[in-house]
Amino acid sequence: MTNTVTLIGNLVEDPELRFTQSGIAMAKIRVAVNRRWRDQANEWQEETSYFGGTLWREAAEHASESLTKGTRIIVTGSLEQRSWDTPEGEKRSVVELRIDEIGPSLRWASASVTKAARTGGGDFGGGSDGGGLPAAPVAREDFGPDEAPF
């Protein structure tokens, strides 16, 4: 069963771009999501939750080039729980966001979009297996003569 979540919030820090030993780009992000409501006394209350997530490959590079601390973003992906033991033997667990899509929110800002150059063959950047990994190759004949394959 797949879970899907959409978060709208602000980047806590610039995306942290790293590369795996095999050269694959990955970026870690942290987003602050605010919730505001009126309590029984009709007073405004506010609560902030923080979520961490990971982007892979071109999406990681594009996010690190385009998004900065404080940017209001929209993120979609799935939640994953990860558990481990500390060196002291304590059990730890965290829920993280496996990011499929990310972009700036245009509610209170504008953005200039620059289409990235295509690299490699087959994957036009339009699909994902849910983890930021390339989807199966898309054949050009799957699109009409006036349609772009993305």
C-alpha cells in the first residue's frame, strides 16, 4: 500500500546537496509546516512541525540550485519510517519524506522556470517510481506531434 502526502511550508535551511560514492546526487531538506487555529476562547494558537526529506538525482540538483532557506515550498511524496540503534544501545526512530516532487509555492511569490537540458536517453524526467528514480523509458510515439514528452 502506498501512502501519499503533500506538505506546504518553508525551508528551514538551504537544501544540502551531496553525492553518493557512485556519483548520484541526493539532497536533504527540512521543511517547517505551521498550523494555526482558534481555541475555545477564540484566541489564535500556532504550532510548527518539522519534516525532513530526501530528493535524488536531477531533482536534488535542481532543488539545491533553485530553493533557499525560507522559501515557501510544496512537496509531495510518501512517508517512510526508519529505525536504528545508537552506539549506546538506545532504539531511535524517525519518519521521513521520500520526495517525488518539489517546487516553490506561488501563493505569495512568483518564480521563473528554466527547463533543464535533457541528459541520457529514454527518461524525459516526467516519471518516477516513487523514489526519484527514473521511470521506464518513454517512447516518442506515445505523444502526439504537438505534445512535449513531459
